[in-house]
Amino acid sequence: MEDPPRRRYIELAVFLDSSNIHDILKAGSLADRLEICTNRSAGGLTPSLSDFQTLQRSTDPNKPLYVMIRPRDGGDFIYISKEYEQMKSDLLAFKNAGASGFVFGILDEKNLVDVVKCRELVEMAGDRPCTFHRAFDIIPPEQMEEQLEVLIECGFKAVLTSGGVGNAVDNSHVLKRLVKAARGRIEVVVGGGVRSGNLKILRETGARWFHSSAVVDGGDVASSEELMDMYRVLGGV
């Protein structure tokens, strides 16, 4: 008797400054989880608390809403004390507002996980799960598996990654290796150019979660049709 197909999930990246609430709700209703942020050109920054609350009031209360905690763009993920204090303040504000979880990443001068800062934020999040975001992709490839263990020790529940510089398809062999190394102790969320057209390849990584903005044809709004196509490739819901 064959094993039943593995359930796979989609996390939708939602940029509050580039979509109206109606469009977000239409596409977001299909996704398993929403990652809430702003500023698509920067790859996602911390949204305003008021915009988050507006979306929250209109969203299914059972839909997980993870908030990006990233105070600025700038090409790196090394934060000075003032920026780090802002991250802590933002995390607490969104936690009090009912965020389901958080997405952030802090590196040290060697482009490795900043254990002290990351662990403190995870502890501040309490029972809200934390995802280490694509700052992970800057880590030297030969050290990724070692740093995956560091994330587990810090208490992260997931890591969002394309497996290195470039998109997820380019690094699918690395992603497959990371999923194997994780052994279910941390979720490897595959992100970086994920669309229905390449999910057959990415599905072979063994990952259960896939992250996408579901924007197609040069648009600014997530496509409900694209999300449905993604679920079809993943084997349904």
C-alpha cells in the first residue's frame, strides 16, 4: 500500500504598501499563512502597526499572520544597537497586537547567525514561532548546515531560504541537502522566485513549505489563479 501524499503548504508574502486590502484578502484566503511586510523593492521591511491591524480585522482569525521584523534595507543584516532596539520594540508591539509569529534574521560580522541577538528575540516572541528569513542565503554555502543547527539551538521553528545567492531553482540541490539535514527539527521554507512553473523541480527538495508573492506578468498584486496553480502542482490542499 502506497503512503499517502505529503501535505504541502504555501506562505504568501504580502506587501501592504503595494496592494489594497481587497486584493490581499482575495489571494490571502487561499494561502496557508501570510507573511506581512512592506517595501517589495527592499525584499520586505517591517510594516506599520496600523496597516497590520487593518488587515488583521478583515482576515479570517484562524489565518496565521507572521510579521516581518526588519528595520531597514541596506544590503546586510548586521544591525547597530539603535536598530536592534527598534526590532525588539516592534516585535513586542506586534506581539501585543496579536501577530501569530515573526520573521527576522540577524547576522554577525562574519555573516553567520548572531546567536545572542537572535536568541533574545526568539525568547521575547515567547509562544509565537519565529522564522529566520533569507539573511540565511548570505551565509557561506559550506557553513549552511552548521548554521542550521545554530538556528535550531536558538529556538527558530523555520528558516526561509533559496539555498544561497540567486533563486531557489538554481540552488535546489542545496535546499534538498538542508531539508535532509533538518530532519524535521526545523522547517525549511523554500523561497526565492517560487512560482507554479518551477514547483515540480522544487517539490523534489522534500520541503513541505513554499514561500511566494504569487505575482505574475509584471504585476504588483498576488494572483489567486497563480496560487491555485501552485496548489495543483503541489498535489492539492
